[in-house]
Amino acid sequence: MDNATGFSNAALPITLTINGAEQRLAVEPRTTLLDLLRETLHLTGTKKGCDHGQCGACTVLVDGQRRVSCLALACAHDGASITTIEGLGTDDELHPVQQAFLDYDAYQCGYCTPGQICSAVGLLQEGHARTRNEIRELMSGNLCRCGAYANISDAILSVLSQQETV
């Protein structure tokens, strides 16, 4: 037992599929998914912003659903499939949302971009957004300090329109 908190820091065995690769890990119970990704696995595309679940910079896909990884305990996701920005596309073939962000200049400094893109991919998979206003509402958990919201919406709308024509 840790005398200061009364909790054990014993590592727990977990298995995660991260960007398509199975990972068997031992994590302390209080390790967040964000810290596991960044500090242990060195997947630094996922950004640490507010560390309070309010900015969306750390958004990843957990079993296809959007999640802020700074509030998610890694051990609570044993068996889950995690997709980070590194797992969406390749250098040779970007994910359609990544390409749209480039085409529509939907980033400024780029800090929020990985979380914005992961959130957009999740939003499109959910199938709830059909209009610019719905996209704005459903992306409202992802903040952009540079104010690229109009371009982000345009990028998502472009991918949505491509999906509808297929």
C-alpha cells in the first residue's frame, strides 16, 4: 500500500490493440490512457492540453467511439481497440479526414489538429452529423485556440459529401 493515499501502485496487466497492433502492458491503476500513449508507447501525436477533459486535444477513438484520453484510465480499457492520429493513415495514403484538413487549411498551429481529426472521424462514423450546424455542435468538445472552426467544418462537410456519393 502507498501510505500517502492508501492505494496500491501495483501494475495491472492489460491488453490493448493500439493502431491495429496488440500491446500487452503492465500499468499502474491511476495511469491515464493519454499518459500511456504518450509516455509509455511514445505515440506523441495525441496532445496533452488541459488535462481536464475540456479541450479535446487528447481525443482518440476507443472501439470506434470518440474519447478524451486524459480522463480515461488505461486499466479500465483492457481489451479495447484504440486508434490514435498515428493509426488513421500512412505517409503514402492519408485518411480522407486528414487529407480534407490539408485541402481546406483546417489547422493553424496544429496543436489541436490530431484531436480534431480523431473527433471528426468518430463523428462521421456515428452518422449523426448532416449539416454544418450539427457538425459544429458535435465537434464542440474540441477547442481550437487559432479559430480554424470554419475550415474544420468545411473539411468535415467535404468528407461527408464524398461518403454520401459513394
